Amino acid sequence: MKYTFFFSALMISTLSFSQTSEKDKVKSTIEHFFEGFHKQDSTIILETVSKDIKMQSIGKNKEGKAILNTSEFKKFLNSIVSIPKEKTFKEELLGLTIQIDGDMAHVWTPYEFWFDNNFSHCGVNSFQLFKDDGNWKIIYLIDTRRRDCKQD
């Protein structure tokens, strides 16, 4: 009896650790997106996004007024892959918060962006994902961009 209980407990704990949670799958999608981003590989990036992805960015104009810019995803991809190879860039994620409800997920990632080892800007990425046929796909990406990185 003692051995049966021990064996059962061992099997249950092994099975629970071997299963990948939905949060892990969402996190993997975001990590895969940034892998493609940093490798300047549009094929990898496209594996992580919906064909109808929407992109926006919040910043300030020259007068300091908040503005909302909408971008075409194709232009974003072209801008990433066209960065000269001798230039270095890195978007360093400073955290990752994931929320899931059914087939929808939200990921919040504060970041710092570095270009040629110099600080460029900081902000937050907000990703919306949809579980499409069992795979998490990014359907919406909005970010903030600023030079002052103090959080309000």
C-alpha cells in the first residue's frame, strides 16, 4: 500500500511538470517573436503573428503632445530586415506579465531599446494574442516610446 501511494504520487507529479501551461505557450510566442526580431528574420516573426495583425505606437510630437501612430506590419518587417548588419540593436525586456482568458491573451512587457550599444528609448509593449487552432498568434501590438524611463 505504501509503495502504491508513493508510485502514484510520483507519476502525478511527473505528469504535471511535463505539461506545458498556456502561459508558457504564450511566453514562447513572444520569445519567438523577439528571436526573429533580433535575428532580423521575417520568417520567424511571421510564424508568431496573425495575417491581420494591427500595430500602433504612442509617443509625443515635437510640441510634447501625445500622438497615436498606426503602422503597416509589412513596413515594420521591412524596417527590421533592412537595418545594416554592422549595426547592433537590442530590445531588452524588463519583465513579462501574462493574462489569459480562454482563447485570448494579453502580454505586458516593459523594455529598453539599445542601438549601437547606446540607449535609444524605453516604454512598454502590449501584445494581444488569439489562440488560433491551438497556436497563440499576435493579433495586436501597441507600444509606448519615451526617453524618460521613470514609471508613473
